[in-house]
Amino acid sequence: MAMTLMRSSLRQKLSSQTHLSKSLIPKSHLPFSSKVSDRIVKLAALDPDGKKHEVVGLTGQTLLKALTNTGLIDPASHRLEDIDACSAECEVNIAQKWLDMLPPRTYDEEYILKRSSRARVMNTHSRLACQVVLTPELQGMIVGVPEPKPWDIP
């Protein structure tokens, strides 16, 4: 009987602490909304033939993930979403309006983009899709997906 009372008391104490700790965290400090519909970011992508595709991603997801889910980039062509393993298979072109909303390229991203260019000159609108993280501000962004380079085709 005493053991049952102790368990019941412990359960009540734990549940009240859990409830208390959840109420102390303001919703503004949570990384994402609890509703998936609030995290949806819709963009448009132009394939190499100029055909427009609707791309749907989630806030916090990379542009690469959204493009591979749509079938515009072959998932096998980009093995990891890690800059150290990247060889620019996920290079995309982004209009200036949207580039201004993105954080600047890192040194590593610039190096990879220059290295993959035949002329060693970087296109100012080029970004690596694996380095672009979707945010609500990117809603409606238009991305150009270039034709894969022969050495990038798996």
C-alpha cells in the first residue's frame, strides 16, 4: 500500500513538473510552429528546358532536399548535405532579388563553385542548393536548375 502511494505521488510530481516546464517556454522560442502547414515554403523551379515546376519545402529544410523531393535533382548525384563532400552537383541559379535575402556564400561554397566552373569564374547568381536553408521569407522564390554537367551524372 505504501509503495502504491509513493508511485502515485511520484507520478503526480513528475506530471506537474513537466506541465510547469512546458508552460515556461514561450512559443516564440520554439524553433518551428507545431503545425506543418505553417512551415511550408512554396517556390518555383525552372528545369533546363525552361519548364516551370512548383517546389514545396519546409522551413529549416535545405533547397536541395526540396528539389530532390520534386525530382528536379537526382538524389544519387548529391551524396551528403555537407559542404566538405560537395562537388557542386546541386548548383542552382537564383535571381538577385532572392540572393539578397540569403546569407552570403561561405568561403567553402565560393571555392566549390569556382572549382566546378570550366572558366574558373563564378556565376554571380550561383548557389549550392545544399547550403540554402529555406525560410518563410523565401516564399515564392524562383530557382533555375541548370543541366547537369556530364561528370555529375551518376
